[in-house]
Amino acid sequence: MTNAQDIIFRTLADPTRRALFERLCRDGEQTVGSLTSQAGVSQPAVSKHLGVLKQAGLVRDRPDGRLTHYSALPDALAPLIDWTSQMAGFWQSRFDDLEDLLRRMDQ
């Protein structure tokens, strides 16, 4: 696993961060206040989670006066997509081998 994949997995392993990222992907750009209203944690906690997401390259911020708007960068998930594709190929070949073995056992 590459360092980029590891960072993204670690970042999204936290359920609060994952929920914030999913919400930004689904609903688009939002302020910290808007995200906090449905996060179930305090504003400082949301800000800290957003900082971790930003450091991992999963979100970007856009200052606008006293407010900061955050948006998701879903293309940053590319390393995870690559990893899951590799794992899918690995498991598919294992399942094919198992299927062949079961066929031979049935004969």
C-alpha cells in the first residue's frame, strides 16, 4: 500500500471525518457552521476534522471574509480506487481458482 493510500484510509477511518467528507461530496460547498449543525460534535472538533481532511488532500477551503467554505475533492480518492481495483482482481482470480477446484471435485 502506498503512503497516499495509507493517509487516505487513516483519514477516512474516523466516522466523523468520513461523514463530513460524504456530506461535502453529496451537498457541495459548505461553511464550518453549516457542517457543525449536523455533525453531532462541537465547532472546534469539526474544524479540526476539516484540517485533517485538508491535510490529506480530500477537501479544500475558500476563505470569504469571516467565513471559510469547504468543498470535497473526490478525485483525491483515486489511490483508493486503484487499490480496490487491484484487490478486486486478486480476489476474482482466487474465486476463479476455487470455482475450478469445486468443478473438478464434482466430476
